Amino acid sequence: MASGPRRPGFHLAVLVAGFIFGGFLNALVKAMLPDSVAKQVFTFTASASAGPFSLDLLVVSLTLGPFAVNVSPLAILGVIIAYWIARSLF
């Protein structure tokens, strides 16, 4: 079993933290920059979604979704910063 900071859970946590940080950066830039080309470039968002997913087991019925991921240049920057910080800590 893998140990240390290279295990998959570590990478998943860094990815999630980076996307959350990037989302905050995206919201901050949307609020602070005036309408311009720079604002359009930095806040451009590509979205992917899936769902809803349903599971019916006669006794229990479960529906999950829809699940969506929004990726922007600032979200990618957030992932890079989170990875850089995590790499320096571990």
C-alpha cells in the first residue's frame, strides 16, 4: 500500500482544494474587475455535467445528481497553487 504524500487521496484532496480556491479567485475577479476583455478571459468557464443517476432497489430508491464541474483558468491556477503549497509542506 502506498504511503506518504503520493497516495491517491492526497492528490484528490489537493485537486478539490485547488478547485475550491480557484472558484474563490474566479468570484473575486468577477466582483473586482470592470467589464473588459481581461475579465472575460479570466472568468471564462467550461462546464461539464452528468446526471441525474437513479438507483431503484425496490426497498430503497436513490437519485444522485445532476453533477457538474465548472473549470476556468483561475480554477486551474488554484489547482497549481494548491499543489505547489502541498508539495512544499510534504
